[in-house]
Amino acid sequence: MIRLSRTQAKIVERILATIPLALGVAVAAFIFMRAIPGDPVDIMMGEAAWTSEEEMAALRGEMGLDEPMHVQLWTYLKQVFKWDLGYSIVRSRPVADIIREALPATIELAVFAMLFALAVGIPIGVASALNPNSFMDRVGTCLSLVGVSLPAFWLGIVGILIFSMILGWLPTSGRIAYGAQPAHVTGLLVLDALITGNLPALGNALKHICLPMITLGLGVAAVVARVTRSSMLDVLSADYVQFARAKGVPERDVTCRHALRNAMIPTVTLVGLQFGSLLGGNMIVETIFGWPGLGRVVVDAIFARDYPVVQASVMVYALTFVLINLVADIIHTVLDPKISL
């Protein structure tokens, strides 16, 4: 019999708790999608004069849309229990294949946006905390407020106008130029280009991801900067930091080894929440930049009333969000052993 430690048992418990959560999200998505006026048959047929009510009713019968709501829900839940995400009404393909193809693009964009947010937000927050009420601190605070205030759709359009249309430095849409794709390994183009040593593809992929990454990550960078500044100010005034300075520890070591590690504890929790939000909240950015990710697939599916695609995608978002926050909690316990899961 396998004996688990308390931490391992908590991790298993949290993972098992995602199952009812995913089912609850699936049921909610099922109900709310059908509460929207219109159905896939209405969207596909539109107002075509040649389409009769009998033909539309027959098509609904083929799709199972003429069944009572509870019957449709039970059929859907049976498919979920069999790990069958269904068949796209509009694309006539398995939903699992659609998600599998689109998810790498969304993950790649979210990862780069988070890396950008951390690379910008943490240094600004640390610099502001080390020089409180200085000119640098005021500039950092101002930049943080601007970053939080700018809506992503406006920032994306302005970025395209300046850096693509006027300066011509960056492409307007897509993940990579046609014909420049590296050999498929993971589905993440930048990583695939690195693995295969395809430098032209690497440069092209980085140019395409630059504007979407900044647009999606700027708001997160602003939040990270504010949280890091606040945490650093609290830690720098703590007794153990003052004691380290009194012992003659170099200021660089005091900042990096003593203050920054403890100040990162709230930031780690924030990163977990924000990364889940990046994965689930990038629909606008993907639509603006023509990024072929899951967010754009969901937007198209909502307009087309493609129920199976929307339901499965929402469930994937929920599971991903929960698992990412579980990882953030584990890292939290590593940084601060006094905290338990």
C-alpha cells in the first residue's frame, strides 16, 4: 500500500476536486449557450428564402437539437464521462482535434506574455521599493497606472497602427509567415524553431509574437510591479533584513537573498491567478491579431452557436486555471514552508 505524505495527499485531493468543478463548468456552459437566442441551424441557414421550416426541423433532428434540454444535457454528460468532447457542428470535426490544434498557440502567447510581464514588472517593483518616494518610484507608479488603465483592444490597435502600418517593423497578424514554419515537434513555434535549429523561423516567429505578447502582458506587468513594490517595502523593513545589514552583509545579497525571495511569495500567487487569466482572457487579443489560438476558436464558435466547441473549451479553460493555481500553491509552500496546501 502506497503511503502519501500530507503534502502529497493534499495535492491529490486538490486534483480530484477539479472533477466536480469541471462538470459544474460544463453544465453552466451548456445551459448559458442555449439561453442565447438562435441555434446553429438558424446561424447556418440564416434568412435564406429557399430554406423551409421542414428542412430546418429535419436538420435540428439530425443534430439532436430537437430533444428536450435535460435529454441533451444527459447525452452531453455521458460523452464527457467517456472523454468524448463531441463533434463540431460547424466545422464537422472532432472537438478534441480542434482544441489540440489551437491550444499550443494560446499557450505560447500566454507564456511569452507572462515572461514579458515578469521581466518588466519585477525590476520596476524592486527598483521602486529600493528608492521609495524618489523620481524612479514616481515613474514606476505612473507606468503601472497607465499599464492597468489601457484596454487591450485599444493597445493592440494602436500597436498595429504604429509598429506595423507606419513603421513597418512588425507583422499585423498570424503566428509566422507562410512557408516559414519549422518542423513540427511540440506545436510551439518558437520552441520548435530552437529545437530544430531553424534560425529564420525563430526570428519570424518572434516578430509575429512581439505585439500580441506586449498587448496581453502589459496589464499583468503593471499589477506585478505594484505587488512586488508593496511586498518589497514590507520585507525591507523586517527585522531579519535589518539584522543582515547590521552584520555587514552586502546590500546586493540583502536584496536578492533575503528580501526578494520573501517578497516573491505574494507575487507567485498573483502570477498563478494572472496566468490562468491570460489563458482564458486572451480572446480579444487573439481576434485583433489573427492569432490562431483557442480564444479565437471560441469567439468564432460563440457567433456560430457551435455548442460542443464552446462547452469543451470552457471546460479546458477551467481545468487549466485550477491546475496552474495548484502549481502556484506548491511553489508558494516551497518559498514559505510555514504555509501548507
